[in-house]
Amino acid sequence: MNTQGDSHILIVDDEPANLKLLDKLLGSQGYGRRTCIEDPRKVLSAYERLRPDLILLDLKMPHLDGYQVMEQLRALNDPLLPPILVLTVEHGHGFLLKALTMGARDYLSKPFDRTELLMRVRNLLDARRAHRITHEQNVVLEEMIRLRTEEVVATRLQIVQRLGRAAEYRDNETGQHVMRMSHIAALLAQRLGWTPADVELMLHASPMHDIGKIGIPDAILLKPGKLDDEEWQIMKRHVEIGAELLGGDDFPLLNLAREIALNHHEKWDGSGYPYGRAGTDIPQSARIAAVADVFDALTSARPYKPAWSIDRAVAFVQEQSGWHFDPEVIEVFLASLEDIQRIRERYREPD
């Protein structure tokens, strides 16, 4: 970059003679892009239009003094705000300290030495150029980090989703059930005030709720009849197996999936498993997933049972409020039935 030829300098002074002197001096040194402003009230609009590389600013002016101009510029929060060289007749330490505090990079007292002025202008423009290069490099680096992070998250999400599909193959559940259940869970989380980011996590974590069934023997998992007591104790272990599969990671998605997998068979009244947790001791994520899972399972056909009607399933879920399910989640569920039905239609089983 040719500093003199490419740099744009904004000169602000209420004295026409001073403007003319500075304009001529800078022009003689090859600074071809110069804008002179006599009225300080026009500085802000000129800055936003021109985006200069350096501002030469008088402090003592009518209407707005140099401090007020700097305050306006600083309020823009522009990371590429150019350096400001203050030109002032004030010689007191307090005036200069205030100017530097308000954002001035350097100052010169009037009348100024021309050689000193040109050296300070050159140094400030060199610093400006270095700052701009660093800023552009940081923008590129941040974008590279963002893309890389997105790539890592997407890869891990694919792995988690494939784990969920693996569990489906071991069970009688279908992929559409998992889609419906996860979207219903995300809807309930959103209606319960979760942040958009956490709702997104719920959408992708809840399909992992039964991942532990991978570790259950087929003879038990696929048994068409009722399980005996010993078989039931083995079946219940799927929540702990799932937690073990998903645990030990600092990835928020897997942490939430683990929380749901471990707790989605707990019941509001404390009669669930594996720990017999009750009420709000059960993580809200699991309380939400439990309602979504049970409702969709009831209304879905399986080799061992026909699908319940919507009205019958809603009545059952409502009856279980305060026993199996969190009453607050049920209240939101009942208020969301129209949207839940739309989810069921969107992800209905193929004919």
C-alpha cells in the first residue's frame, strides 16, 4: 500500500486559515485524499461516508468541541476507528490527558512544527495500516476457526445420529418414531422457555434416549410377550448402559443425551428407575423426553400392539400428570396438541 497516495485524511478545524495550511502542507507531501471540515457538527456524517484513515482534530471549536466529536466517534464502537491527532492551543496537562482519555492517539500544540507534524502523521498512518492488516487477519482467522468448529460439531452430530439409528435396528421402534419424539421434545422445551441453542440440543440429544438397548440381549429386547422379573431387571439396565456409552465427554450434545438416557424412565412420584428420583430431582430434559416418548409410543403401532387413538393417548398422559409425568410439562403438552399433531403428520409412518 502507498501510504501517502491511498490514505484518506480528515482535517477538522473551525479556522479556515488553519484548514488551508494543513491541506496545503499534506498535499505537498503526496497525501492526495484530504477532506477539510470547518463545522464540527458535520464530522460524524463525513466519517461514516468517507471512512478516513486519520483524523486531525482541533479541540477548541464552537458548537461541538474536539472532546464531544471524539465522544460521538467512540460511540460508534467501530473496531477500525482511525487514529486521532489532536491539534490544540491548550498547553495544560489536564487538557492533553483528557484528550488522550477520550481516544486521541497523539497531540500537537499550536503553532506546530511542520516537520514534526508530518512525522507524526506518517507514524500514525503506519500504525493504522498495521492495525488494519491485523484486523483483517483476525477476521480471516476467526472465520477459519468458525468453519472448523462447525465441521467438528457436524461430524460429531453425524456420529451421534448414527448411534441412534443403530439403536433403532436393535428394537422394534422405527426411525419415524425417533423423529417425532425428538421434535415433540424440542417443541415442549421451547414452550417451557429453553433458549434456541438448548432447544436445538434437545432436538439432537433426545433420539439417544434408548441407545443403551444396544447392550440388551435380543432374546429379551425382542421378546413379544411380557418379561419375567429377571428379564425386566436386565431390560432396566439399558438406561445405565446408555449413560456409559454417552458419558465422559465435554461435548454439550452428548452430555444432554446422557442426562436424558439415564433419567427418562424416572417418574414424578419417585416410582421410576434407575434411582427412584422424584419431582424436580429428575432433570427437566428427561421429564420432557419421557412425555414425548410415551405419547408417541402409545400412538404408534408395534408388532405386539395396535396404535392407540390420539384421544386415548392424551387422556392417559393427562391421567398420569403428577404420577408418572411432571404436571408443568403436561400442561404445556396439552396446550401444544395442534402443533404436536402437525409433527405427527410430517413424520408419519410410510404406507
